[in-house]
Amino acid sequence: MVRVKGGSAAHARHTKVRKANKGYRSKNQSTFRLGHQAYMKAGLHAYVGRKQKKRDFRQLWIGRISAALRVIGERYSEIKNKWLHAKMEIDRKNLSELAINYPEVFNKVVEVAKKQK
């Protein structure tokens, strides 16, 4: 049986990793062994970062809504509960946009929620 060394496949794999590592520092960019470790670690951080991004935005939106409610004299936890009972299907992202860009509309939404028990 003929021996297959796989040189062309290995060369292609190494080239792919080096191409992905453009912009990395020192030998992480030019060598395969260190570059592959950096490539795998970067992929791990990217995976975790995609999950953290969702948490960070939710925290940002709640902070914006809470700040807008404090100006009115209300608390986020109380108003959020009233929004749930009023069956108002508006998400935190859009509420924070209303609070920043359209405070009059946001105040009306809060008034509607206040009327609910």
C-alpha cells in the first residue's frame, strides 16, 4: 500500500490558521503551533463574549429605563410588575429607546402602567 503523507492538506490547514491570525502579535501571527493555540483561545473568548453581550445589553436597557423612571419618581421594579399585569408587550430595548428619544411617549406608557393594579 502506498504511504500518504498529507503534506498538501497540512499546508492548507496551516495557511488557513495563519490567514485567520492576521493582526496577532509576535509569533502568534507567523507560526502555526503558537498561532493555532491563539486561534483556539480567541474562538473560545468569542463564544463566551456572544453570551455576555446579551447580558450587557439587558443591563444597559434596564439602567436607562430605571434612570428615566427615577426622574418621574418611580422605581423600575414596581413599574415592570405593573407592565406585566397590564399585558403591555413592549421589550426593554424599545422602552429604553422611548425613554431616551421620546420621553413624552415613555411618560404616557408609564401612566398607562400606573393605572393597572
